[in-house]
Amino acid sequence: MALALALPIAGLLFFVLWVLVGQQRIATDMRNLRELAELATTVSELVHEIQRERGMAAAFLGSEGRDFADAQTERHSRTDAQIAGFQQALDRLVTERFDRRLHWRIADARAQLDQLASWRREAVQLQVTPEVQSARYSAAIYTLIGIVQEMHLLGSGSEMSRAIYAYVNLMQAKELAGMERALGAAYFSSPRIDAVSRQVFVGLTDRQAHFMEQFRFFAARAQVDFLEQALSDIKAAEIERMRNAVFLRLPGS
């Protein structure tokens, strides 16, 4: 009788262990996803400040130092405060539980941010062009967004995956809007633009539309409605007028 019962009992024990291991894996993934989601909030706030600093730097350099000189210090302070919060969030993160790629992304982000002080000094001394400075900021921002993209590897279930895709696509759309803002700021500071820069500017609007469409596809209905309500307060006609000034190379101020 013992031999007869041994096989089904062993099978039952194996099934129980298999279920427990699976549940433990899900719990670990959810804990890691929660921690990354909390970090993503800090990253988003830092990205926002760097985007604003990039736009002001482009206008300052485009005007050859005539505009926004006095506002640089305050803008840098706001970015530095967010960098400090980002560093604190990284210190709380137990990175050993995550894939090595996250370690590399964090190391790249820190290396980029460490160069921020030297970029600012070059800008103050007018030793860098608006295009080069904007490219530096953009590279740092994309490195930070890459940290958030690591959530793709932890999302389990269709609803969770859709939420992560929606969030990342919205961040990408916002970054392209920030790049457009920086290029536009440089143009209106000193209305001159070559064919390549103009082509890049036009392409940014198309890519924004693509990422926004992806967001609307993956996001929940309430999220889409909230975004549309937020965008309805923006002076869309004025934005299009300013875009056309760049598209058609019209005099600006």
C-alpha cells in the first residue's frame, strides 16, 4: 500500500512545489516592478527638468548669450535638485535583484549626468553650438528613459504590459516635443536654419504623432480622456503658427 501511494503523493508534492515556485516568481516580479515604477516617477521628474534646461540652453546659445543669461542659475538649481532626488532613489534600489542591463543603463545615466557641469561651463563661455548642446542633453535623456524601459521585462499579463507600453510611448512623445521646443527656441533666438535642421524639425512632429497614437492604443480609456483634456488647454493654433514659421523659414522673434 505504501508503494502504491508513493507515486501519487510524490506527484502531489511536485505540483505543490511547482505552484509555490511560480507564485514566488510572480511575487518577486511584482515587487521589482513596483520598485522600478517608483524609480520611473523620479526619472520622469528629472527628465522634465533636463528638457526645460535644454530648451533654455538652446535659446541662450542661439542668441549668442544675449537672452536668458540671468535665468540659467535658477534653471540649473532645479535640475540639480532633481538629480539629487534621482541619486537618492538609486541608493534605495536593490539593483542586485535586477538584470545586468539595468546596471549598465544606470551607470550610463550617471556618467552622462556627471558631465552636466562641464556642458554648462562651455555654454556660459559660448564654446558650444546650440545643436551640439541639445544633442548632449538628448543623449542623457534617452539614457534615463532607457531605465524606465526596463519595466518591459517585468510586465506580466496583458493589462500590465499595455500600461507599461503606454507610459513609455508617452515619455517618448514628450521627449520629441522637448526636442522640438529646443530647436524652436534656438530658431526664434536667431532666425536662421539650414535645410538639414529644418528637415529634422519637421520630422519631430511626425514622430510625436506616432508615439501619441501608440499611447492612445495601449492606454486605458480614462487615461486617454485625461490626456486629451490636458492638451485641450494648450493653444494649438499658436503652436502651429510657430511651427509654420520654422517650416517656411519666416522671420521670428
